[in-house]
Amino acid sequence: MKNIYNLWISFSKKEQNGLLVLAVISLIVIGLNFLKERIFREPPIDFTEFEREIAQFEKSKMQNSNNHVFKKINSNELKSAEIELKLFNPNNLQLNEWLSMGLTEKQARVIINYVHKGGEFRKKEDLKKIYSITEKDYTRLEPYIVIDNHSKSSSNSYKVDGPPKSSILITKPIELNAADSTELITLKGIGPTFANRILKYRNRLGGFHSKEQLKEVYGLDSVLFLAIIDKVFVNSALIQKVNINNASFNDLKRYPYWSYKQINTVLNYRKQHGKFLKSEDLLQAVVLDKAVLTKLTPYLLFE
């Protein structure tokens, strides 16, 4: 205490007054802060109401979820109830009739396009050929399919009172390797454009060895293919073949089944090792898928 007093008297009068003013100001600030905490203290926040609202919201959310599940179940039951299965001829049905039997619009349109392009269901199993029809769909519909083999009637009645009044026109199947455009356009769904594409592709290959090769023609989809598949055939004896042992690069590039790099590899291998004696020898020269080799072999001679 004595030290504090000695320190105090060592200050000048002006310094002592300054310290007194500073002390008074400090006391006032401390006092105001104390009063502020006592007078203006905020009451604690009550979360009771907020928690109650959250509980009500969660309860409402759970009820809505249950209602959604209930509605979904009822919707599925209603959809099943709306499906009406009855005897039908797949050659004659309209879009709404396919839909009423449980097919989707996409499935129905594939079938309708197939029929419009000249396709015909001649037996029940033909419906399974349509790629949009699943095995489950076919199993469900099969007992109700009735095929009228005499004609494509626009009526949905399947009673046959007697022989058909109009004569049946039986057309001779068309051989793809000898046909010209006038013959091809007689196929339902094949116009001049498709006929020219088929001929152009046939000439590039040197002929068709399989009807399946029609799928390789630009723009000819599976629906049109199914529509004409039973109306054409292939005579593979008419194929123009190439001798692999003296063929040039240009001779071999006509076949779209292998790349230019693979062709050059074959030619280089032949130059170094001599003739190919059989189709399997090509597998030693170049990496080829067996499916590709199967497509190429009908066009090659090994002499």
C-alpha cells in the first residue's frame, strides 16, 4: 500500500487528475455492463411450440406416405381391373384394343406398324416374333388369340359361316440374288428406295447368302424385315465369289465385315506364308471373330 502511495505522489497534479478521470470512466463502464445484464437480460427461448409443430409435421408426413402407398396399390388394382382379355385376331386390332389388353402404347405401335408394312400373323406363335412382346405378355395373351387363315378381316368377329367369297392370291416367293427392282417393290413395305438399297447392297457383296443379311440394308428395320422374311428366299449358288489367294485389297474391301487394317494383315500374311487352304487359316493371319468369319466364308474361294 505504501508503494502505491509513493507511486501516486510521484505523479504531477495533472497526471493525478488524469488517472482519477480514467478510474471514474472505468467504474461507469463496468457499472453499465452490470446493469445491462441485470435489466436487459433476454428470457430463455422456449422451443416447446417449435417442437410441437415439428411433431405434427412428422405425423402428417407419415400419414401422407401411407396414403400414397394406398393410392399406388389401388392404382395397380384399378389398372388390372381395366385389362379386358377376350378373343382377338392380332391382324385386326386397333391401338385402343391392344391397350385394353394390358400392352403399353409402344408395344402396341410396334405390332400395328408390323401389320401396316405387310406383316401377317399366320399362327399364334408369330406374335412372339415381335421384339416388344415379352414371354410373360405372350403367355397371358396366347389363350385368346384366334387366327383367321382365310383373310385379314377388318371385323373382330371370328365366326366362319362358309368359304371366303374372294379368291386368295398366292404369290411366289422372290429370290433375292436374281430379283430386280420391279419384283422387289411387289413386297409390301418395299418401295423404290428400299428396292434400290437392297440391290446396291447385294451388288456390293456379290449376292446374299442368308435372308438375315437384309437387316444390314440401311434403314430396313426389324418390323419390315419380319413383314417380308417369309416372302423371299436366297439361292446361295448365285453368289459371286473371290479367290482369297489372288484377291487384291479392292476385291476384299467390298465386304463390310472386316476393317481395312485386317485386310492388309491378311494380304501381308499371304505374301509371307503362301496360300490359304481353308477359311480357318485366316484366323492365323488376323484376329477375327468367328461370327465375322462365318459371314465372310460364303464369299471366298480357297484355290
